[in-house]
Amino acid sequence: MAARVFADRADGGRCLADELRHRRWTDPLVLGLARGGVPVAAVVARRLGAGLDVAVARKIGAPGRREYGVGAVTPDGPAIYDEAALHTLGLTAARLARAEARERAEARRRLGRYRAGRAPAILAGRDVILVDDGLATGVTATAALREVRAARPRTLVFATPVAAPGAADRVRSEADDVVCVAEPPGFRAVGQWYADFRQTGDDEVLDLLFR
């Protein structure tokens, strides 16, 4: 698919909604993967006439290279690891236990703030679309998809405006379908495919969820 640069996350959401709106959905719910996936998800939910809620997963970074994700964890689900990455770096899950605990605590903190006393949305029996602003390695998306799947949705779709070549295939076994607008061959990082990729803050997430 031809590469394109999105103006911002809302633009990515509009393009993604165009890919999704022709499908038939049963009681759809859009989950934005916090934080950057929430602005994309909010546009998708509005255009599909669907409910909106939030999902949280945290990357577990390699020692000294926290941006290099070798695993991921959700507030309550088991941590998952990229076994190939662990092998390459000579790491084990046990050695990363401290980082795993730290990221799980942060995931729980964020989810508690985003919920703000609200009960979580019911996922069982619904068509659930998990949205992020981009897909690089797929490890964070995989952790989130497994936690959502445990809630027994009718169908589970992962959707994103942009994905690294091959990344969609790595999460396809976790979802009933994977939808992405572009899989550019020159992919190095999600941010290069957005003209405006400023960090999404907690306050923006809350505003979108409660709006």
C-alpha cells in the first residue's frame, strides 16, 4: 500500500474509519490503546457510531535501552516477551522481572486514572476494535489483544493507520482481523508517518473519554 504521512492522529483516525465503516458491526466498541491510540480511536468511534473506552499496555524495555521493547504487560494479564529479542540480547524473563513489575504498576495507575471511578465497558458479545496510532514490533499490541480476548468479545479487530511491514502478520493470530491503512517499506518508527506526533498526555486521554 502506498506510503503517506498523516497530518496528526485525528487524520489517521479519519483514514482508518474509512477502512472500517463499510463493515457490519454488532454493538461495536472501540478501545484506544493509551495513550497515543486514544485520539485515533475517538475519531473512529465517532464515525462508526460506536462506544469508546481505553486499553492500557506497557512496553518492557531492554536494560539500558528502555525504548527497545522486548516485552509488554497489561494491568492484569500475563507479561509477554519477544523470545527472539531476548535470545539476541542474552536476556531472560526472570532478569526483567523488576522492569515488568514497574511497568505493570504504571499500567494499573494509568488505567485507574482513566477509569476515574467508571465501570469498565462490557466487551462480551460485542465487536471490539482495538486501535493504536501505529504498529512497530507488535509486542504491546499482542499483550493488549490477549487481555481483550479474555473478556470474550464477539469479534476482535486490531486497527491502526500505519504498521511496519510484517508487523501486522505478527499480531494476526491474536485478532480476528488486522486493518491498517499503510504498511510503508521505509518504516523506521511510528512518528515518521505523522506530521504532528506530539505526545498524548493523560489529560487529553481523559478529555476524549469523557467527551
